[in-house]
Amino acid sequence: MLIKSFFTNSVGTLVSRIFGFVRDTLTASVLGANIYSDIFFVAFKLPNLFRRIFAEGAFTQSFIPSFIKATHKSLFTFTTFTRFLLFLLFFSFIVTLFSTFFTKIIAFGFDEATIELASPFVAINFYYLPLIFCVTFLGSLLQYKHHFATTAFSTALLNIAMITALIVFKNYDRKTIVYALSYSVLIGGFLQVIAHYLAIKRHYLVKIFFVGYAYRRKNKEKVIIKETNQRFYQSFFHSIIGNSTPQIVSFIDTTLASFLLSGSISYLYYGNRIFQLPLALFAIALTTGIFPRITRLLKNNDKEADTLLIKGFWLLAFLLTTSTLGGYMLSHEIVQLLFERGSFSSADTKMTAWVLSMYMIGLIPFGLSKLFSLWLYAQMRQKEAARIAVYSLISNLIFSFALIKPMGVAGLALAGSLAGCVLFIFTIRSFGVKKFLAILRNKKLLMLIALLCVEVVAIYSIKELLHGYL
């Protein structure tokens, strides 16, 4: 079960990220690292922030436990879906009306002319949010049925739409290219919704909406659904805080980077994109796959939940530590191979590599925090996880203001990694320090240390080999 769900999510994520890197490579080549690339990344930042909160955290990890415990699943499903969708459509409309205001919030350091230039793109991109909510909601129902493939692979549709826009409009002026990219985001969102609709239809889940609608119209089960909704919204509110720390950190980084030299936002974006690959490929893929099962096991007080968590820990420990070491030591070579062409210069490579190396320091704490916070969410301890996230967020602000002057844009990346360490420390304290140390007391720890020593030797050899070609 663990390997199957992890493999499905990992392969789907890998396919999506391959298309994502093709997209980023084309973006770097066509737009480079300048004011227009900064504008697009700013415009895409806010809906992407909410996407990660919804798709990779708060909503799914609150909805599934509530759905499992709901006595009337169809009514709970229908009311939750309609309320969220209507709110997000209304919110998107408000962003359209006041796009200049929201652009100032996202990129506070932009001057007035740049804000005016960026605000239409912010309005367009924000409509991706209600689309990705539909994807996340339908994906949560599919997770309950232990179907992960559609959600894992469908993100590639967004990247394919953006790649198509870059290829078709590559010879146009940069403003037109940003418009094309923005509309391609919406097209990709529609394609993801269609893919998920076909999947829930294939798993006979469409009827759950019709049954819920019928009960809603008859005003039945009001007392039961009210109790379920209250439990869900309470856990969802806390989950938003608890799961969104990495995304809020990234959002703060973008705002602070807008005060730095032109291209700084782009350096953060490209570095973070590489950092997010192993995080998504391993940590997010694993936790997404085992979360529904762990929730069921804990509900039934089944000791198999502990076994599943321990297996997940060692799998992540090997994957994340080797990825961290490789990403840190080969940061320059990775960025050079992926992006240094067209408008992306060697100076851009140097800055992005520095940012990437600082991000990689936070891969292990962020990845393992994802796993152990899963235990808290499955036990409906969202409030506790939210409090931990606040500590991490405060520490990130302190580190950011302390490091931005001496280190510039790389200091923002390092501040995020240090905040991830704070997140991990407090998460382990809530999980149980003794329980965590008991997991570590395993011969696999010695195997991991030996593997890392071998990796260091191998990477030095690879660097010497690459030096002859680059």
C-alpha cells in the first residue's frame, strides 16, 4: 500500500515536474530574468499560494478526516463544495475590481508604473484559484477511494498549456508573452477540472453531489450536517495556518525581493522551483498517499499506523538527505544545465545557484515536518499544528530581516530554510521526542551515514566530469 501510493504520486509528480522544468527553461529563455518575468511571477504568486495551501495541505487534510467521520457524506460534500466555490468566485471578482490594491500587497516594492503594468495580470491569474479548488475537492474524493493517479498526473496539463503559449508567442513582445502565459494558466486549470470530472465519473462519485443536492433541497439532516460542518470548518481554519508556512514564507520572500535589484524575484522563483522538485516528488507524494490510510487506522486505534509512519520516515530520510547533499553541492551545475541559455546569463546562473543552495538547507526539515504533521492532522490536532506554524512564521520574519542586508536575495532563501528547522523542532516536540528518538535508534541510520559518505565522493567526481563540459 505504501509503495504503491508513493510510486503513483511520485511518478505523476515527476512527469508534471519534467513538464514544469521545460516550462521554466522556456520561460527563462524567452523572458529571462527582468521586470517582465518578475511581473508574471508576481501575478501567479497569489493564486499559486492558495493552490498550495488547498492542494497540498489545509483543505485535503481537513476534508478527508471530516468526510470519513461524516454520517451523511453526500450532504456534507455538496454543502462544502458549493460554499467554497461561491466564495472563491466572489473573491476572484473582488480581486479583479481592486487588482491594483492586491498587486501592491504582493509586490510592495514595485513603483507605481510597474504596479499599473502588473495589475491586469494579477486579475487574470487569480481566476485559476476557483478552478484549482474544484480540482482539489474532486481529488480529495478520489483519495478517499485510494485513487491518486489523476491528481498526480493532471498538473502536467497546466505546464503543457503554458509551454504551448511560450512556443506560440515566443517571437512576440514581452508584454504579449505575459498575457499569453496568464491566459494559458486558466486553460490549464480548465483541463485539470475536466480530467478530474472524468475520473470521479469513472469511480461513480458524481452521484454523491446529486444526492447531497436532493437532501439540501428537502432541508433534511440539518442537525447532523451542522455538527459535521462545524468540526470541518474549525479544523480547516487551523489547517490553513498549520499547512501554509512554506507558502507564506515564499510569499514574504517575493514581497521583500521586490525591494532588491531587478531579477531578484526571478532568482527566488527559479531556485525555489528546483527545491520544490524533491519536496513534491518525495515528501508530498508520500504524505498524500498514506494520509487517508493513517487517518482510518488512527480512528480505529490500529497499531499499524505506527508501522506505516516509521516506514515512511526511513523512506523519506534516505531520499531527502541524499537530495539535499546533491542539490547543495551541485547547485551551480544544476542551474547552468537547466536555465543558462537565451536571455538567462551566467550572472543569472550564479545568483540563482546561490539561492538554490540556501533553499536546499531546508529540504530535510520541511520534508520531515510534512510527514510528522500528518500524524497531528490525522488525529484532528490542527490547532496544535497551527500554533507550531506561527512560531515558524515569526522566526522566518526575524531571519529575513536579519539576513537580507548582508546576503541579499540568498538571505531570504536561507531565512526560509531556518524557519523550516524551527517548524521541524516544534513538530517533533508535539509528536513526541522520545517516540522520534526511538525511530532513529535503528541500524538504518548507520546505513544512511555510509551512503552520504559515498555520495560525497561520487559528487566530487561528477563535478570534475561536468567541469570539462560546461
